Amino acid sequence: MPSTIINGVEIELDEDGFMIDPDLWNEDVARALAASEGIDELTEDHWKIINYLRDYFKQYHIAPMVRKLCKETGCSLKYIYDLFPSGPAKGACKLAGLPKPTGCV
Amino acid sequence: MPEYKGMVQPVRATPEEMRKIHIEPVPDEQKPQKALEYLDQIRKKFRSFVMAMESCTKCGQCAENCHTYLGTRDPNNIPTNRAELIRKIYKRYFTLEGRWFGKLVGAEDISLDVIEQWYSYFYQCSQCRRCAHVCPFGIDTCEVTFIGRQILHWLGITPKLHASVGAAMEKVGNHTGLPKPGIVDTLEFMSEEIMDEFGVEVEFPVDKPDSDIMYIPSSADFLLNPYTLMGAGMFFTYIGANWTIPSTVTEAGNFGLLFDQYWTQRGNVMRLLNAAQELGVKKIVWGECGHGWRAAKMYIPSLADRPVRWPITHIHDEIADLIRKNELKLDPSKNSKPVTLHDPCNYVRACGLNENMRTIIRAVTTDFREMTPHGADNFCCGGGSAILFDDPEMYQRRILLSKKKAEQVRATGVGKNGDGILCAPCSICKAQLYPMVEEHELGVEVKGLVDLVGKALVWK
């Protein structure tokens, strides 16, 4: 299984680069995952989305509906794709330390 | 693991993930022998499979009718050749001529390489049954893919996507891993969205006892398909139904049909029947999910462990019936963009939804254009049987597998001005087509059919 070492802590990742243990998430992990997604710098809007996803996940143990993510953060889906080229599920959720979405998504 | 000796393959579940769905992976050195044992067991049970093994004359009719072959031009993706990957083993061990003459009659010894070939090609077939539809002998090659995947599963070889869906279903009752609080939160959000956009009060009751109708949505609707969920809620409210969504089975799909018909598919059926019994419902209505509707309509009666006391219908059947009785007031001008219909393969080649989908779409849109061919002759979206793999090699393959569909959509002209609608009323089709309409630059937006109904309803 691939893994990466961040601040001396080994972070295990699955084949798609999603964290195995979301509890090990911190901002430095998000920055390292951003680099693997080809995102140079995490801006305020990146963090707004990442933090919303994390808060929602903490409460509901699932990612929100994409439409809700857009509405609550005020970001259009197109803008989310600009920020996270792999999209809300495979890009933003990955950086927020959420598990990879399964099913017909 | 995206490739094995030049063959593309989906990422596979780890041994730990296989154990979660009750399979102990077979060690590599034992795999060939075990594969033969399982094949022997299965061939004794299924005439449909033996017919595919014994009756094919290699007339080639299936080749140009398979979107996978048309997209990849890989000879192993011709349906009869794909079946040949098992047939050559069947011949070698279970026929007289194969045992005596071996390679001379196309028989081959079982080996790990053959098993890896099965994994590559049985997961490029989307089980769409277009080849079965055109076979002059009535051979259903999908049955061969079913059996190939079942044997692979017993050996411990299952795509990560399918295995994780099986585990999520067992754990929480849906494929996306939605727990009840997440279900309720999303449905409350849908109620707000309906109020904002349509000015109508719609509630989505969850686990409401003594409901008449138990609605089974696809869990993908909770993440990606808001208008399908909203449309269903608006429809049931409009007709004044006493309805509910069960939190224990918030899933129209049944991936068991696609990789494990023995345990996973059967387990999901029992879960559904338990929910219907606990909630005291009178009827089960299915949401937009192609393979799931086939699994429900065609397999529940023979898989159930008790008498099935509930009629099970599809939401399209319900809507079309009321349109024919003139009991829905609909304004088609609410959907005035050019629209074409992608027929989900399982609806039209397994469940007879062909006419009802058209009754609905003609009543709720003003500029409907059929694809050629359509209905039972339609081509698959390329994602059928959930081959929605997104690692780079398999994603590239998905683009090839949707090439035929893209040509069909383009030929209708609906996307010419960049504002067309591709109605694809199935969660797998939607998940495949959302990115594929961009890859092929089709100028269309992908929607469900219930989505369009919700928009066209005229409220008093």
C-alpha cells in the first residue's frame, strides 16, 4: 500500500491516493495531497471547501450532495473544478481526507 | 495493477476487502484448479451457460453489434470471442473432442494467465445484452460474463469498486455509505430546494410506519442527482401518496447481480423484504436504476426466502399509468430544450420499460428526438454493469466504450447549440455520461426522466 511521510507521521493512502485513516488529517497533509493533484497552492477558497467538507463529514459520516456543497460554499460546480481539477468527489474530498466515494458516482 | 501482460484491468479489492464480503482469496498456485472446480459446479446448473458453450457457430453477428468491440476493436471484445475465453477451458476439460484433440479444436489448459484474461475482458463487457438480442441462436453472452465474474469472485478477484459497494451495502444499506442522519439531512435540503425553485411544500418521510408506498431511490441520487430525488418527491406529493423512504435500504441498485449472484444479490433481496415488512407497506416502487430494476423485477421472485406479498413497480410505470389516465397535469413547455433519450439497456432489453419511458418523455418535453437505433436496439452508455473505473487506464477505456453512444447523441443534433438534454434515467448511465458528454464534447446536459417530470408538473 502506498504511503507518504508528513511531519514524521506515516500516512497510508489507497491506490487512488485517498487517506485510509481520516483521523490523521491535518493541514499539512492537505497541502501534500494538493501537490499530488497538481495544485500548487491552497487558496482561501480551497480551504473554504475543504473545511466545509470536513465539518459535514464529522457530523454525518458522508460527503454532502454536490449541490449542497455548491450552495453552502457559494462556489459553482465549474469553479470547484477550477480549484480541484479532479472534481468535488475525487479532488476536494481527497484533500479533505474523506474516503473515496463509492457506488455509481 | 492497471495492466497485466498488456491487458487493462480494474484495480482489484485487497484480500482484507474481500474478507469483508465473505470471500477468502484463493492462493495463486491453487487458482487454476479451483477455477475448474467452480466452472464444473456452475455448468451443471445453468443451461443458459451450457448453450453458450455448445451452440455458438461463430457466425459473427454479435461483433458489430457490441459497443465495446466497436470502441476498442480488440478481437477479444467480440462477444463470441470473449465467451471463447471460458469456452476454450470448457472444451478442454468437459468435452470429448477437447480432451482428445486439445489445441486442434481450440481447447486450452487452464492457467493463471487465462484467469487474468477473464478479469480483463469480463470487466470490459457491460452486460448490456445487445449481442443476445441479435444472436440467431438466442445465446445470451451476458450469462457467460455473469459466470466468469462469479468464478473470479470466488477466487478472490473482484474490482475494488464492486467489492466496496458490496461491503457498504451490508454495513449501512446503500452503495455510497450514507448513514441515516446523512439521508435525512439531504432530504431536508431537497425540500428547501423544491420550495425555493417550485414554491411547493414537499416532505420526504423516512421510515414512516404504515406507509402505502415504499420508494427505493438510488443512493447516487443523494450525492449527484438532485432533480431525480426532487422529481420523485414532487410526484408522490402531487398524487397525494402515503409514502416513505426506508433508511435501511436506500438503494435501488444491487451489485450482487453484477459480481456475486449467490450471496451478495440474495442478501440484498432479504434486506429489502425485511424493510417492507417492518414498515408495513402495501407496495414497493423502484427508482431510476437500470441493473437494479432488472435485479428487482426479474430476480426477487426466485431469490426471496419467503412469499413476496408486495407488488413491485417502477416509478416510470406509475407515472406513465397516470399520464394515460389523464390524472397528471403536465406542462411540456417547462422542458423546451432539445432532448434525446438514452435507453438504459436493462430497462429495454430486460424489463419492458420501452413504451412507458416514451409515454412520459412525450408528455413532459416539447422537442424530443429519438436516437438511431433506440428502444430494444439501443447501444449501451459504456458504463453498464458499473464498469465505472476511474484509474487512468480504465478511464481511457471508458471513453472508448462510450464512443458509439457519443456518435448516436451527436447524430440527433440535440447538442448542436450547446443546450441539449441527454435523458439517461439510470444511475450507472448518469455516472458514466456526466464525464463522457464532456470528453466527447456533446453539448448536452445529462438528466433523469423523473427530473423532467418534476419540472413539468402543474400544481393547483
